[in-house]
Amino acid sequence: MSSVNEMKSNRQAKVTRVLGAAMLGGTLVLAQAAQAAENVRWKVPVAFGTNLPALGDNINYVAEALKAASDGSVQFKVFEPGKLVPPFSITDAVKDNKVQAGYTWVGYDQGKIPSAPLFAARPFGMEPWEYTAWWYEGGGKALGEAVYGEHNVHPVLCGIIGPETAGWFRNEIKSLDDLKGLKIRFAGLGGRVMQKLGASVTMLPGGEIFQALEKGAIDASEFSMPAIDQKLGFDRVVKYNYFPGWHQTYTAFHLVVNKGVWDKLSNANRALIDMACTAGVMRNLSEGEAIQGPIIAGFKEKGVHANRLPENLLRELQTLTQQVMTEESDKDAHFKEVYESQEAFSKNYKVWKSLGYLPRDF
């Protein structure tokens, strides 16, 4: 009798062990499946070559930070301009979910989203840290998400650099008459201002500007900061580089994510991407500010003239800019809303700036 009971007991113990192993195995499978579901593997096309300091390399910092902080569960595969998506078509590709995300200057969306340039760069606009204050604390982020949400895109501020140069020219610029009729590469709202004063404006990706200048297809070009422009060789073709960058006082970059893809992320992964991009903003601004001085100091030996535009010319450009802003506000409700938000924030910010900072920005 005892042997029969022992046999029953052994069978029950075996069944318990089998069931326990099955349950443990099932739990492990579910845990692995859950972990796999949380893995982020995004293709991320970029608008600017990652070989370009500050302008293009920031996305590599963000991607590396995300991979390290997530222990490999969040990874971006970065694609150079044109390798996956044309540089000016990144937002469209994200909107249509052809790619999950992209890193771009949303000013290129101006044709389809009129208010987009305000989020990217603005003539006679904010300084970089003022823009980030507006984005993070002054309602800019909510406006950006509302505007781009209508296009099935979620924007994350992911980089920013300081003013561009006012452009590279073959000849000296002394008055507005010297700009009239020029064939010039210009982007964003600054391009609208240049058209208004009579310049012939064209848009070219950064990789095509040198050849256009060299062949005489264009007379002049703006693009970015001196360290980036000289990397592309502009200083080998034209010798007059003008300052300040009135048309682009800040250059903001965004990680644009398909809204459906973003909404399906876990809260943890959304927070992780937000934090990595916020860190990217600070690192990007710091790099851009650190590398310009030595480049400009080397202009003289290359025969390059670093000149300031005459103040009266800048005042005239500012008047034309105000006209463009009014015209754009009249045409698009979102443009008007974003523009008025920025203006209201700047009005309050100037109260602080006029008192808090030394008068040394000449």
C-alpha cells in the first residue's frame, strides 16, 4: 500500500515540477516578448551630413546616448542625406510612415506647413537660449506638437545652434542695391525677405552649393556657421563672408517621429528619447559656440573678408522682414498664433535681459 502511495506522490511531484517549469518558461517567454516589443529600432534619415560639425553630427551623439542609456534596447540607424530619403522630404516620409523618424530642419516644410519656419529659424528672431526657453517653458512645445500633429508627426526639439553668417558673396555688400538681382541660395523666411527686395532666390541642399558657386549658377549663398561653411569649401570660391546672420538668429533641429509610432511607445521610452534630445540641445549649442572663433581667425590667411553688414542695411532688412511676417500671418492662422506667441515671450524676456546681462554684446 505504501509503495502505491509513494508512486502516486512521485507522479504528483513530477506533474507539479512539469507544470512549474511550463509556467516559468511561459513567464520567461512573455517577459522576453514584452522586452522585444519595447525594443526601438528606427531608421532615421538626416537632412545634413553627419561629417558637418554642429550642423550634422549632433544626431550621432543622441543615437549613441540612447543606445548606452537603454542598454541597447533603443537604437537609431542614421542614414546620410539622400541615402534613404531626399533631405527636403524627411517630414513627408515620416508622416506617411515610410520611416519611423527623421532628424531635420523643419524650415524645409514651409511649402506645406507655413508656420514651420518659426520653429526652425526666424529673421530678426530669438537668440538660441531664448528660443529654448520659449519652447520648453513658454508654450512653444505645445504649439509645435499641435501644428505637426495635424500632419501625423510628433516633433521633439533635439538640437540648436547659434546665428548663421549673413552669407557668402563674390563682391562687397554696402546697400540693398547690391542684393537686388543677385542669384542667391537662401532658405526659410529669410528667402522671402530676399525675394521681396529683388534677389533671385533658389533652394539647394548643402551638398550642391559649392558646385553651384564654382560654376557661377549662383552669385552668393547662405548656409550655416563659419565652421560648417568652410568645411563645404565656400571660402575657396567666394571671399566675402558677412555677419550677423539676421535671417537665422537660431537654427533649431527636431527629431520628427511618426505620431502613431510615437503614441505606441512606452512612457519609459518616450521619456528616454525626450531626455536624450534635451541633452542633445545643450551639447549641440555648446559645440557650435566653441568652434567658430578659430575658423574666423584663420580667414585672413585665406584672403577671406569677415565683414559686418552696415547697420542701416540691417534696419532696412528688418522693415522688410516685418512686412513678410504680417503677410504670412494674414495668410495662415497657425503662423499668426506661433508668431504672436514668440513675440509675446520675447517682450517679457527683454525685460529680464536688459537688466540681467552685461551690455557687452556689440
